[in-house]
Amino acid sequence: MNYYKLKQSDDSFCLKIVGTERGGCALAFIGGVGVIMFLLPIVVTIFVMKGLSLGGSISWLFAWLISGFFIKLYLWNKYGEEIFVIKNNELEVYNDYKFYKENHRYYQFSEFDITFFVGAEAFFANKKMKDDINKEQLSEIGFQLDKEVVSSHKELPISQIIEIAKRIKDKK
């Protein structure tokens, strides 16, 4: 299950949605495949081939692209965090892989609210909710920015989303 860290400074909030650290054979396999596919073309070229041909260069490139995908997948499952920074009517969203960050997106807004989703229906976290909603059910957190909704990829329990919304609204 995922958990969150909410940090507040004078005029901003930083919400990090962190997955529980996964270990085990599957993660080791993904990381091993990535490293082996990165090193294998170099080892083959040094010990087996006498020179580097066009076909060898294309094979290197292809193997490195695939290994990059596996290494990125390993880093996301091991260290991946979704970051939401709210500062001065701007929302910054990006993914942090520990060694690099990607998918930076910036949104301007005049009003915002925090939502959660049950099926295809969205609910505002600061409003009274239906009694039949299980607060321990997992949901993506959404940020209603004027008329646009920006949602997370990782899920949190609805009770934690409501707690995040209360903490942010109390300080705004």
C-alpha cells in the first residue's frame, strides 16, 4: 500500500505519494535484466567480435534502449514517488525516480479543491460524503483546478485523502 508525506513551508505544500518499498525476486529480475542488457553488448564486442559493424551498432542501440526501460521500471518500483507542489496558485506535478525526475507539468489555477474517486464518480474531500463509502477503499487523489482535474497514478485510502484535504484547507 502507498503512503504520503505532506510538507508545508510558508507559502507552499509538497505532497509526496510514496509506494511501499517492494523487494523480492520480481524486482531483482527486472533490475538484473536491465543491467545485463546494458553490459552484454560491450562484453560481446570486446571478447567475441574483432570490430564493430553497422549491425553491431544497431544491436547496441536496441539493447541499450530496452535496458533503459527495464532500469526505469526498476527505479520506479524501488524508489518512485509522485510529487505535487502547490505554491502561489500553481500546481507542479512530477515523478521522482531518486536519480532523476521526469514528466514535469505546471498548472495555473485561481481555485482548487481536492477530490477522490469511487468508480467513475468524483467526490470532494472537504464536503460531507455518503455513508456507504468505505473510507479504507483505495482511490487516486485528484486536484480540481478551476475546470481541470489533475489526478495521481498511485492510490491512497480515502481516509488519508480526506486528512490531506483538511490539512491543506486549514493552512490556506
